[in-house]
Amino acid sequence: MKTKPVEVAESYLNSFIKGDPDFIASHVDENFENIHTSALGEPCSGRSKYRENLTGFLQKFEGINYELKEAISQGEKVFTSYVMKAKVDGSPIEIEGAFQFLISDGLIKLRIDYFDSLTFLKQIGHPIGLEGN
């Protein structure tokens, strides 16, 4: 039985709990496009580059977990809203965001990540995020 795109998206989000970059990267296509709308995100192209970036990301975001709030799918397109929870430099963070996916043949071809960088900066106590407080 063929895996539905929404099931691939849910599996991908759940894969972060293991903290295994190889397992996470196994969800994406060889020509994967990782796009970020936030200035703090690191876009990249290709599974190997994404896998390489995951090591540092998982170290920085200790115990990362994406809590799925909602998933909507239409054909190969899947939109998910999430709450990302982790510890960054000892500070707990909880960031709401959304992913837009293009999934075919059981692999993620495209991921666009939308999240609020300012909320993140405030939660880690960064001076830019604390202006005006």
C-alpha cells in the first residue's frame, strides 16, 4: 500500500524525537529543497547538505520535538501547523510555526518553514528580542 503524503509529513515531524539525523533525512528526496521564510533559518538544497546541517541543528535544539497541531493535504501538497519545543543554550523554547510540503513517491521534495524569529529570540533572551521590554 502506498504511503499517503500526509502520513509522510507526520512521520517526518515525529522523526525529530529520535534525534537521529540519518533517520530524519531518510524522509527527504535526494534533490530536497529546504526553504525558510525566517531570516534565522538556513535554507539548503539536496538530501546530503540537509543531513549535514541536521547535526548542528539537533545539537543546538536539544530534545527537539514538533507537536503536530493540524495537517491539511491536497494531492501531493501538505500543510502542517506545529509547536516546536526544545532547549537552546539551556533556555526552553516553544515556537508556533507551519510547514508547507510537496511530497511524492513517499519522499519530501520541498519543505517551506514559516516561524516567528522574534519570538525565538525573546525566548532565548537575545538582546534583539528584548528591545522595548
